[in-house]
Amino acid sequence: MPDNEFERIRYDIPAPGVARITLARAERRNAQDYQMLHELDTAFQKAALDDDVQVLVLAADGPHFSAGHDLTSVACADELETRTMTGGFRQPGQHGPMVNEEEMYLGMCWRWRNMPKPTIAQVQGKVIAGGLMLVWPCDMIIASADATFSDPTVAFGVNGHEYHTHLWEVGPRKAKEMLFRGHALTAAECEKLGMVNHVVARDELESFTLAIAVEIAARPAMGLKLAKLSVNQGLEAQGQYTAMQAAFGLHQLGHANARVVFDGFPVDPSGIEVIRQLSKG
């Protein structure tokens, strides 16, 4: 049975050794406000601390996995229990907004990426900008044939979403095209690029993902932990985290520039309609 302690997500155990988190804001195309992200972090922690859980699946209700950040949300991160050893959420200028994003976006995504158990994203429909920040920290991505992936946030006058791993996910040239044009990559394209592990029919997505999760859950916990560490540490040896921090700083520069140019507004307002059009459907 699903766990009822959450409002924006569900948590259940669909098979022995497998926990599943489901984004449950289908009416908002699973757009993420701070409450959803905080609940996700709590659920990731819950699965990490449960010795009966070997694998975590991240899924979503509705036709689309996630339309990204909820642009109507005006919450401040200090309204929730902080998780990433930061502070200054209400400081003036770009200081406060930077700390909020450092906590809720970069910091939480990095925590999920380093969860010491395999994670699998089960993806359908559109995955836009902030939606990528949920699937990219996962170890594997299984997508339905109708899934598409995009980061159109250059239209906001920033360099891309805050968890800037585009280079490692799709390669440098495709990452540049993805960012410059803001267009969506199909699941088939992403499978060829190595970003997606498997592409399956929409009606097979849940059963296929669960079968893979059950197979992995049968492996020794120590072996899974060490395998994940080995690959993640290889990425860190390539400079992944340093590059992400540098990109995050440039993202904040984009926001600060917009606040000067657009009378305090944190992004180029012309980008709102671009994002809205991509989110339709």
C-alpha cells in the first residue's frame, strides 16, 4: 500500500527489495515546488535508510513526467527544514536567491545522485528543464517511446538548469545544441546518446522498469554500493562536480543580470512564453 505521509508524492513498495517514489501532481504536469522537492528528499532518505530496500524507482503520474519548476511558487527554502548545510535564504540581492537554489536544486540533486543504492527513473511524456534535474541524478533511465527531454531555459537568459550535467548526459556538441535551441530530444535519440538505458512502449513502461529493478535488487547490497561508487567517482575524477559548481555560479550570474535589466525580475520575461508553449500537451 502507498505511504500517506506525503502530499506531492507517493511512496510504496511494489516488489520485494524495491521502493518506488511517484510524483503525484499530474494536474500540474508534476511541476516541482519546494514542498515536492522536500518530500522527494525525505523519501530518498527513507529508502536509503531501509535495509530491506535495494533499489529505488522514481516514477510519475499522468501523461508527463515533469514540466520542470513550478514558476508560480514563491516559497523560501527556510520555510522547510534545511538539508544541505547552508543559510542566508533571505539575504538581499542575488545572495538569497542563490542560497535557495543551492539548497533546493543543486544540493538536493547531488544528495540523490549519491544515494548509496541503485536508482531508476521511469519516464513518460515530457521532461522539461527542472524535470531533467530529477532523472539525471538517477543511475538508470527507462523511457517510454513517447518521452522527450528538453532544457529550454537559455530563453530565460541563463545557461541551463541548475544541475548542469548536460555534458556528461548527451556529450558536448549535443549539449550545446540542446541548450542553444531548447528543442526536445526524443527517447530514441537519448538512447543512442547513452542517456537513456531502454526505450519501451508506454503500456510496458511500469512492468519493464519493475522487472529491471527486481533483477538488480537480487544482487548483494555491498556489490551494488561499490559498483555505483566506482562509476560516480570516475565521473568526479573527470571534474564533474567542479564543473557543475562553475556552471551553477554562471547560472546565478544570469539571474543577477536579469534582475538589473528587467527591474528586479530574475529571468528574461520573454522566456516564460517559450517555456509555456513547450509545456503544453
